[in-house]
Amino acid sequence: MARRVFFSFHYERDIWRANQVRKSWVTKDREDEGFFDASLWEEAKKKGEDAVKKMIRDGLKNTSVSVVLIGAETSKRPYVDYEITESFKKGNGLIGIYINNLEDSDKKTDSHGVNPLSQFSITRDGKKMYLSEIYHTYDWKNDDGYNNIAGWIEEAAKAAGS
């Protein structure tokens, strides 16, 4: 069963790498939803922070999993933080996928970034736990994301109760 997925990533720096992951679904006859095109993103940015946050909330509607595509600077992006927070509040399953080993438009890879899920914690049964301890993180290239992402998404959705 194809699920609607929200993709979170550092737009300006990682769009080329992110598109390799997002478009891998197209070749497998799945829905290509849960992300924004450049014109929508730029228009919302011109209108300010509230417009961007509304666009993110709208993008999360009807999704069951949020995939955080992790590049070198993803963990430093405030909108990625907002997307993770809103995804968690909504009850979406979460997955982290490192994309730094994918080539950009200049055929270059990037340095390994910090997992943004390691920057968020919750208290469960009186114990502090980071989201990175709860939700799986994979490497797109080394863990064969092209062939495994559907399973990762399904696993995250089930873990979240969807």
C-alpha cells in the first residue's frame, strides 16, 4: 500500500540529493506527494515565517510518515526542526535517511551531518529518550534505499499506529 509521505530536508543545500530520493518513487509507480515544489517554497518564504509554517502544516495533512533527509547542515535548519516537531505532534511515523553520499549536480558528495532526530527528546516511563533512539535512521546509498524505502516507511507507519 502506498503511503503519503512528507519529506523534510535542507531545501537550498540538498534539493538535488533530496530529489533523487523523492523521485525514486516515481519509477516504482507510487504517489509522488508530501513535498513542495520550488515555486511554492519561494512564494511562501516571500510572505514570511507564518506562511512557511502554514505551508508545512498543510503539507503534513493526510500523511502518515515524515522522512527527514539528512545532509551536512540539515540539523541546523529551523524549518526542519519545525517539520519534525509538527510531524511528532501529528503522530506521524518518523525516519531519518542520510543523503550526504549521493552526488549533487556537480557530481560531489557531502560531509556526514548530525541526525536532527538526536536533538529532540521526550520522556517515556520517566526516562528521557531522544527521537533518534525511537525512530530508525538509514543511509540511502549504503542501506540500498532505492529498494528498501517502501519497507522503511511501512515500518514507521505501523510503529506510529497507522
